[in-house]
Amino acid sequence: QVRLVESGGGLVQPGGSLRLSCAASGSVFSRINFMGWYRQAPGKQRELVAGMPTGLNTYYPDSVKGRFTISGETAKNTIYLEMNNLKPEDTAVYYCHVQQDFRPYWGQGTQVTVSS
């Protein structure tokens, strides 16, 4: 069983930056198949904003490419999402997602609001 806890969300002005963290219980990076970040804005479907399948290229949709970066720190069992040049349309609840042994796990989400 993997437990994921996100943090780092908040209110930021357009053009600002945030770094989201996803702390995992246990050794999340062992037997991991996929790690990623999704977001869901009010009235919209949840969408993938950064995906890192093990052994494959990292994926970013065009809407965030060049502004968002996903990374992981094995020693801390933590996954990060660095977000730069934030725009109002980036406002959403952001969720960490991991697949370990092809079992899906989700965090509870952290709110990101981009507004002046």
C-alpha cells in the first residue's frame, strides 16, 4: 500500500512559480511503473500535466510544456512538480499519481490558484 500526500499549493500571481511535493510512504520508487501529476479545474475533467513512465520519455501536454517539470528524489521518496510562469488557467486542484506493480495510487490533492 502506498500513501501519497501532496503539499506546496497556494495562491500565486500570474507569472509566478510554485513547487509541489508529493511525499510517499514506503519505497515508492521500487517497482514503480509510472509517476505523474494531474489537475482538475472546476467543471472540467482531470487531465495529465506531467507523466513519467518508467523507461520512457516524460510527457507534458502543450499547455504546460516548457513551464512544468516533474522530478523525483529517491532518498526522500518524494515526487516534485516545478511550475513556472503560471497562468490563471493553471488554477486547479493538483493530484499526485503513482502506479506501483501496476496498482494505481492517488494523493488527496493540493489547490493551486493563480490570480492577481
